[in-house]
Amino acid sequence: MSTRIISIIVAFLLSCYILFAFVFFKDVKQDTVCHDLAVIVKDSLDKRFVTANDLISLLKQAKLNPIGQPMNLVNTHKIETELLKNEMIAAVEAYKTPSGTIKLEVKQKMPILRVIGARGNFYVDNKGDIMPISWRYVAHVPVASGYIEKELATTDLYDFALFLHKNEFWNNQIEQIYVYPNREIALIPRVGEHRILLGTFDDFREKLYNLQLFYEQAIPKMGWEKYSIINLKFKDQIVCTKKTKRI
């Protein structure tokens, strides 16, 4: 038998093997049953709004629990869509592994403000969305109270809270925000016993910039306890009210 004929036979057998292996392993993969659901809540060390057990329970209630189902019938897109209905969750990625496991990687929403008012008690997250209060975990964020509608909470108040969140100095300094009926704002700082009258949210960045300069230049000389009110309502002015002396 010539070398050419042997080469042709070997090539034919190899082609048959590759075709057989492709069909066989393809069928094995399709017939693989999901045996595990691995849930990773990426930011669980910082926030504990949801747990892996919470998410598994949600999938069971929606009849989307993949365990025991053929892998080719598990719809990861439906799983992601269902979990994103939870108002505590910002993002979900569901994917399959060759070993028959469905993996879920979940990211929770990040609250930057808590609103306590006549219209409700809720968080506002860093995207400007409303989040419900959790019985399991309390986020350490500034608290806003007073006359707050949800429209204000997700617009001007959100912009202000996002500024605080991104600014290390003011994020550490402002503890409470109070909204008056005329939409003027009072701020309660963590340091000092004074109250800050911001006025409206107009030009709040400039107002706080001026106040920070005042803190850095005047407070070291005067002391934190000298004033009861620091008024920023007037453009380019800081009007301070001294504490009255007790007799």
C-alpha cells in the first residue's frame, strides 16, 4: 500500500473522529443538568441589602431556579431580568459554566441619601433612583427631612447629595439636611453646634466653597462654639449669628 493511500485513509479516519467527537460532546453539553447555583454579592462587605439566600428565594418564587434543569433550557437573561426587579440591586450577570453551574454576580445599589418625611421614608441612590429602607442594614449617609416630595428628592436634593458624596470634606461634615416649606435648606454639621442656612439649592457649590474657606481661615481663630447660625443665603456673603451668653 502506497504512502499516499495510507495518508488518505489516516486523514479520513481523523475527520470521522473529529466529527464524532463534535457531535458527541455537543450532545453531552446539551444534556448536562444544572447541579449548582453560585451567587456572589460583590459588595457584601460594604452593604448588606440582599444576601445570596434572598436571591435564590426570588428565583424559586418566580419558578426560575435552575438546579435540576437541563443547561440548554436555563435562560440566564430571564434570571437577570427577574433579579433586577429587586429595588436593592443595581446589576446582575448570570452565566453558565461547562461543569453545570449557574453563576450569578450581583452588585447592590449605592445609597447616598436617606429621606425621612411626610411623603415617605426611603433612600436615594447614586443614580438618582429611589430605594426602599432595609430592615437588615442601615446605610451611614446624610439624612434629609422636612417638606420633601419625591420629585425634589430625585432632582435638586439628589444633585446636592451626590456632591456631598463625591466631596470628602463635605461628606464628612454634613450630617442632616432640612427642607423648609419654601424649599430653603438648613444643614446640620457633624462638627460644631451651629446651623448652616443654605438658602435654596441655587449656587450651592459656590456657597459651600466660601464656607469651607471660612472654616479654614476664621474658625481656627474664633473657635467652633462661637456661632449659632452661619447664613449663606446672600451672594458672596457669610453672615454669622453669635451665640447668646447664658446668664
